[in-house]
Amino acid sequence: MQNEEGNTDIAFKPTGCSWLSPVSERVGVPLDQVNFIACQLFGLAVAFWFRLALGPHRVSAELRHAVAIVFGAAILIFCFGWYAVHVFLLVLACYGIMITASVHNLHRYTLIASLGYLTLCQVSRVFIFDYGILSTDFSGPLMIITQKVTTLAFQVHDGMSRKQEELTDDQRHLAVRSRPSLLEYLSYNINFLSILVGPCCLYKDYTEFIRGRHVKRVRDSGSRQNGGDKVPEPSPVRTVVNKLLVCVCCLLWFFIITKAFPITYNVDPQFVSDASFVTRLAYALISIQAARPKFYFAWTLADAVHNAAGFGVSGVNARGEVSWELVSNVHIWEIETATSFKSFIDNWNIQTALWLKRICQFSVTSLMLSSVTLQCVSRSSPVSPHASHIRAVGDLAWSLPRILLYIHHRYTHHLSSSHCAQKLPGVFLVFSPAQDLLRCCDLGCHSDGHLLHGHAFPSAGHQTQHAVLQIDVLSCACHQYSGCDPLTQQT
């Protein structure tokens, strides 16, 4: 951000509404972030009104859908201005695929279209804006939309194209038996609850919430817990207040700690040249730790907005209390006290991890493209926006030859669904805790169910432990569809 002020001003100038510019200048927070917080707080107020005045027993489901769309579209336009068109175009294009494509192929077309458009937007933003990218921009909603449209497309395919005996219990439960109407589709994707930061919820859960059937989950759990037939509709007030208190703590942390240790100082030329390695390492650890509560704030506030509307009931816990964890995206205490890397990732960006598992578990032949989709979506919360977009483009370009190789193998070899082939090659994207990026691994399986080898491609070096971690993260997709053991320690 040297004297390229013209470039910088264009790159970092928010495209949304500028009504809150005085507030932004007064508190020293970028306008795009002020708009985000204002819209989330507005969404919180609307959510309470939505539950009390527009409850499922007061108005029709169609009206609730329509109201959710109107407020969601308004929030999107307020935050991103004309860039909101990208989100609308992607949703409408995917709905066109939903109603016109064969149920045998609509999931593939939707995956390719959504991933392709997301990639196109990411690449164009990198080259047009010369890496000057806002921390809250329209790519965030696009990534959430990508998860939602692909999830729904796969579930419609499961419900209308596949035989019941081919489905797992989870797939059978979540399968959608008919194509959604335009109103339902728009409401699911553009509702004011999740349009800005998600998380990605399931279509069945959302439609049950709109129709007021989500309380059945509480009643079923309550009957098992205490033998009662009826449980009153739970109040979310206490849960929302608790989550708002967490948000306040995160906000205070941001103003006191995060702003005192800006993460961008890690790449300051003078700091890099003058400071010792130990100093730079210590500052990196402190600044990264200080930056984490920003994501806690955004995800916890989004969770509170869902709960305020009455959405998020997951059942009744062992103590007989209503649990509001259905759309929770982060467990802060579990992350901060994690004793292993697996424990950390199990509690961070939870809904995205669940989305990956459900999509990857569809079949081995869909695994590659689904993993590449995750690679783009996982960039939704980068620590360093500039570096992450360089990696996103580089990793995608680096992976394309592997994708083509995989497609060639898929159409020239018969993959058995009941047992593992003598060697089953597959390309998997895995998370490397040491390098904080995704890599491809080539896995091979013997027919006896043991992991033959797991290594990164030459550019990444041999990383056997990454391959073992990958099988665990993907919920043993190889085991489900090829007969391999879920997780073997033998390599």
C-alpha cells in the first residue's frame, strides 16, 4: 500500500452502502466490517420478530419463505452493492440446473457450475484487484452458496435417482424426494439468517424450521428422556444471551489485543529485516492467536441469529435441557483446550467439515471434485487474504492434471463397490498442519484392506502421516465404498 493509492483505494473501497462511514472512522474499523456487524445485529432483531410475529402457527410457510428472501437480499445488497449480482446469478443458474437437468446428473452439473463460477470470481478478483481484497467481500457468501447448492443437489439425486438400498442411513434420512420450488430454493440459499457468513445448513432442517416441524426433534428427544408426550416449544432467549456475551468478549479482545498485534506486521519489510528469527516467530504466534477471536465472533453471532429465529434445535441433552447446536460452527472451549490437531479441526468450521464428509461419501468417483471444492471453500476464513488467494489459484492449477488423470482412470477402470481393487489410486486433498495448506496425496490399497502407501506428490515430498490423517478426516470414504479398513496405522 505504498504510493499506489489509486490501486489501493479501488481495491479496498467497499462496494456496499456507505451510510455507516462516520461510525467506521470513529471506531477505526473498516467500513466493510462495520456493515457486516450492523447487518448481523439487524438480522438478530429481525430473527426475534420472525419467530414471534411470523411463527409457523401464525402465518403460512410461503410468507415465511418470502420474508426470509426479502431481508436476505436487502442485507446482501447493503453489504456488497452491485457485487451481490454474483450471488443472485449463481443461485438462479443452479436452480435452472435443478429444474432442467436429469436427476441422474443434476448433482454433477451443479457441482461443476458452482465450483467453476466460484473459481472464476476468485481468479478475476486476484488479477483485477492485484491481490487487494477486503476481509469481508462477496466471495464469502459465494462459498456458502456453493456448499448449499451442492448439498441440495446431491440430496435430490439421492432421493429421486438412487435406490434406497444403495444409500447409507444418513443419506436415506436426508434425501429430498422432490425438486424444490423457486421460492423454497431462494429462501434456503438467500435467507437473512445465513447469507453473510453461513453456516451451511441442511435443506430438510431448514424447511422443517420454516414449517414449524423442527420442534418434533425436541419432543422425540424429550419423550425418550422423561417419557413425556409433549414438550413446549423451547425459548432461545437464554442461549442467545449467552452467545452474545461470548461475542462481546471477542469484540473486546479484538479492540484490546488484536489491534495491538496486527497480523500484517509479520510481513512488514523493516520488521522482517531487523527482527531476529525468534522475535518474528514469537510475534507470529501471538498475532495469529490474537486474530482467531474475529472468527469466533462472526460464527457465534451467526449462530445466535439462527437461534433467535428458533432455528438450531438439535434435541435434548442428557440433563434434559434443549440443545441449540444444530448449526453451530465453532466450539471455542474445545479449540482452545485441544490436545491434538484432530480435536482442533473437529471443532473449527464444523458445518463445512460436515458438508465435505457428506459430499465425499457420495461415491469414490465424486471424491476428487468434491475435495477440490473444499479447497476453494476452505479459503473463506484466511489468516492472510493475499497469501491465501495466491495459494488458491496455485493449488487449483497444480491440481488440474491430477483431476484429468483421475477422470481418465474413472472411465478406463471398473471400480468395485463391494471390495477394494488390488490397487485403488485416488487423489485426495489433505490438510497439512505443518504448512497450513492443502496437498494432494496418492493412496493405494491392497485387497487385504491395509493402506499400501500414502505420500504427497513430488512437489510436496513424502508425507505419510498426512495420508493417514486424510482417511480420518473424510470419515473413511474409502472404507465405505471400496472395502478398505477405516484407519490403519500400518503404512
